[in-house]
Amino acid sequence: MSQLRPIIQNGLWNQNPVLGQMLGLCSLLAVSTTMVNAVSLGLATILVMGMSSLIVSTLRGFIPYEIRIPIFILIIAALVTVVDMTMNAWLHDLYLVLGIFIPLIVVNCIVLARVEAFAAKNPAGLSAFDGVMMGVGFVWVIGLLGAIREFVGQGTLFAGIEMIIPGASAWQILPEDYPGFLLFILPPGAFFVLGLMVAGRNWLEYRANERAKARMRIQQQAAASA
């Protein structure tokens, strides 16, 4: 657990690939028009990240350092191809909606950066767990972004869920005569909401640092008085 806890904290918050490192913004902003689209792409990214980290870590002793990046990309591309063909076969409607953004996982900086920074230097189990947690960090951000944009833009949640679960339908949260807010459905709305999310994270980090400094000052004063 002493090894897993920092990985969980880094993936979900400290080194969150979106809020902390600002990676993968192309697919994040383009696909997050609805919560279902956003989470679907995020789950595909989790699968690719976990498997690519596992394979790279397992084979790292056989990969020459000079050509490691092309080999990493080849491994990621093979996994993305499997995911792409699987979604085309079993979730064809969703596959048509996500379109080019599934193959673009190959060049997603989140995947390649984590493979290079962690998987190429650590054991297979930890590497796979790190890849999954980084993917989870990506999923909760893109899912929340998609939920906010869909709710404000259309007044619904889970629009398009019937592409995954036949017979299911979206939740109409706001009244049916809600006119919608087009700005939040368009790309400028994605930048606006993401900016607020990043600002919120920075504010929480600032508050946490201030509380830590206050506790340290109290401890120093207590030690001095003793």
C-alpha cells in the first residue's frame, strides 16, 4: 500500500494528466459534448494505458534505449487498433460518434508520456496500476466536463446512453422546453468549463498549502515555547 497510495494520489489529483499536466486536450475538448461520449473515450483510454504500461514494463529490458519511442508508439498503436476494431464491431453507433478520436489515442500525450516516465523504469504490476490510475484521472475529469457541458447546454444527462445500453434513455433534468445554451455545446464552452475546473483545483491546492504552512508555524511555536 505504501507504493500504491502515491500512484493513486498522483493519478487522481497531484499529477492529474488534465488538471495538473494539461495533456490530451484535443480529444478532451472535442468529445466532451455529452457525458456518455466523454466517459466512453475515457474508458478506451484506460484500457490502452493499462495494457501499454504493462507490456512496455515487461519488455523494457529488451528494448534498445535509442529506439524506445518508436517501439512505444508501435505498442500503443497495436492496442488502439484492437480497441478501435472492437468498438466498431460491438458498439458501432458509439464508434461512429467518437470517430477519429479513437485512433488519435495513439498520439495522446497522456499515454506516451506515462509509458516513458513510469512504465519504462518500474515493475510490470506497478506500471499497469499506474497506467490505469492515470486513465481514471483522465476519465473523471472528462466525464465531469462532459456532464457539465451536457447539463447546461441541453438540460440532460446520459444523452446517447442507448448506444451502449439498448432501451435506456437520457435523463431530462431541466424542463423539456429548456432552450439550451449553445455556447456550452461548442468548443468555447469546453475551454470555459475546463478553465473553471483548473482554477478550482489550483484554489484547493492553495488552501491546502496554506493550511500546511499554518500547522507548521504552530508546531514551530510549540517547539520553541517548550
